[in-house]
Amino acid sequence: MANFKINIPDDFMKKLQSLGAKLDDIAPKMIDGALPILEKSVKRQVSKHKVSGDLINSVKISNARAAKNGGYYGSVGFAGYGTHKYKNKTQKVANSIKAIALEYGTSK
């Protein structure tokens, strides 16, 4: 897992802290508002590949939810399975695996 550090201006942090319990209502709405933008970007990137029709249709949003550490998260990912021809046989392959192969390549 990658770690990174963000420097948030003090005045912005004070505004967030002043929201208190309201932040638990606002944060999921903010994430849910941003997810369609990310979904559109993922679909645009996938569409650059020649054989991506099934993959584009498999892009799904997972709405915001609370994390164990007290934060919130949402996700955009690939759902379901597609097919792949290998050695004259059609195989069932998870769309997430197909997306990884398109992004990073394979040994072949």
C-alpha cells in the first residue's frame, strides 16, 4: 500500500473541524459527487483500447461508505466477467484482470 502526505492549509482545516458531526453527512456526499467524474475518466482511458467494449460497460461505481479508520471512501472498478480467446479456446476472465492486462501488459 502506498502512503503519501498532504499539507492542508490551517484555515481550511479549521473550517472542516468546525463542521464537527456535519462532516459525517457531508463527506459521503462529496465523494459520491466526485465518483461520476472518475468513472467518466476511467471509461475514456479504457476506450482507447481496440477491444474494450465489454470492459467499458463493466465500469461500476461503489458509493461512499465509512472506513474503519474513521474516514470515508468510494471506488470505481470493473465488475463481472468477459471472455478471452487463448489457444483457440474461449475462457471466462474477470474484467478487472483484463483491465490490468491492458494497463500494464502481459508476459506475452
